[in-house]
Amino acid sequence: MAKTAEQQPVSEASSLGAPPHPRRTRVVIRKLGPLSVLKVSLIFYFCVMLVVLVGLYLLYAISVALGTVDAFVKLLVEFSLVDKGFEVNAGWVFARLFAFGVVAALLWALVNVFAVFLYNLVSDVVGGIEVTLAEKKK
């Protein structure tokens, strides 16, 4: 059976007052918890969605202040693509964008959970990912 962690021995120099070398440990990641990946993914993608929505709102507010939204609506009315009384309802648009973002965050989190199940199956065959952990130098 393979070792999953080994520590480097402490050298004699550290006992003589010289600065000790940082300890290193090699660890193999064989399994990931699907529930923990789901929780982290949901929070991560929800935060990404909020950042994107805030960015879109800022772009919308700037475009309203510059008058580009009104100019775009006038252009649509000129080409008879919309009726004369058409207005952009930002509340309706951003409510739909929020709903779409929540669904997208949920779907991507489920994709991550599916990837974890695949990783757990593959790691049984190939042994997982080996990571070296080390202490910071002081």
C-alpha cells in the first residue's frame, strides 16, 4: 500500500540555532466530498452572478445617463421594430437576469458535482492527485 504522507526529518542544523528548513509533507488527494463541492460551488457561482449583475447595472446606469438607451429606443421606433410608446423597464429586465443567473449558478454547481463523481471514479484507478504541502518560512 502506498504512503499518503511522509515528513522530512529535522536536521541537526536546526538544533544548533540555525534557521530550520520548512517541513514538507506529500499528500495524495484520493476523494472529494460531493456535498462540500456543491456548497462551495453554489456560493462561488452565486457571488459571480452578483458581480456580473452589479456590473451590468452599472453599465445600464451609465448608458441611461449618457442617453444611449433613449437613442436606441428612438432607433427601434424609426425602423418600426417596436411601438411608439415603448420603454425599457429595467426592473423587469434585471429580475429576469437574476432568475437566469440563479438557474445558471445551480446548473454549474451540478456540473461541478458531476465532475467530482468522475474524479472519484478515476482516482480509484490512477491513485489521485499528489500535492506537496510546506510551511512558510518565518
